[in-house]
Amino acid sequence: MKLQAVFFDFGGVIQRTEYQAPRQQLAQRFNMEYEDIDNIVFNSPTAKQATVGELSVQKHWQAVAKRLKVGKDQIAAVENDFFAGDVIDHTIVAYLRSLRPRLKTGLISNAWSDMREYLIRKKLDDVFDTLTISAEVGVAKPEAKIYRLALEQAQVEAEAAVFVDDVPANIEACESLGMKGILFKDPQAAMQQLRDILKA
């Protein structure tokens, strides 16, 4: 079946932590290792609840602040420092824009309730025909349901879609439904794989 839709993950693919220093410095400020603060923000019970929309992103950051023993007035500064080393890959963004309207483009992201607003603020919402955000749909990758929802939103069959993600389990999950999968390791390799699939 001819390819009709291209789906991308966001964190770790379109936006990546290119500079570890800000997060490392934040961890040191709280006498922690980099992995410790990373886990508090991304892998704590409240982070997992926020990922499927059971908890607002504000409540999650309040829980992070409590763990770090900082006041509510410091939450925004901690969040800014935590993400200060993250960079949006505008080469990928430009490539995705170049695929439209020939192909549908979609986002499938395990993200909190502020993701859509973030994309709008960064002027990235127009890159995608569809946004499938875990906090909005109540299910996260690698659950099959999130891929089915994305395909339904784009109105394409699994066999006519490809998904780019940096987590092997997420790629295995999409492939089990019949989608093509590209495991992201670096942007140039991923875009070349995509070009090869488009030529096939």
C-alpha cells in the first residue's frame, strides 16, 4: 500500500536534550545525580498520571517541587532550568513541512496536558495535520490504542503509515499493528530511511 501518512514522536526526536549541563547543574543544586532529577520529572507516579491525563501538568510540577523541597514560587524557575538544554530540530520540522500536502503528517506523543499549547507557542502546530497527545486521549505508547486513534484521526490504514520514535518498544508496538517503524538514532539517518520508504 502506498504511503499516505508520516507520524513523528516529539520528545527525543523533534525536540532533544542536546545540552546536559543545565539539568546537571539543577541536579547538583539539590545534591542529586542527573538520573535522579530526570526520574522525578519523567518517571514518578505523578509524571505517569500526567502522561495519561489523570493529573494536570500543574499538579505534577507541584509534586516535583514538594519532592525537591522548593516553594511554589520557584516551580517555574525549576522547570525552565530543567528544560534549558532542550533544542527543537528545525531540520526535521522543515522536512515535515516539505512532505505536506502530498502526505499527512501527525504527532504521536506521550506528553502532558500543556503539549498542544507548547506547540502553538513554538509555532509548530501547523507542521501536523493531526496531534495525538497521550494526556488528551488518556492512553500512552506503547499501548495499541494510541496508534489506532492516530490512524483514525488521519483517516489512513496502518499499512499506509510510518512512525518515527526513539524508543524500541514504541516502534515494535506500531509495527505489530501493520505500520512501518523507524527507530530514531540521529536525524539524518531517520530522514534518509523515510526517503527510502517513500521511494519504495
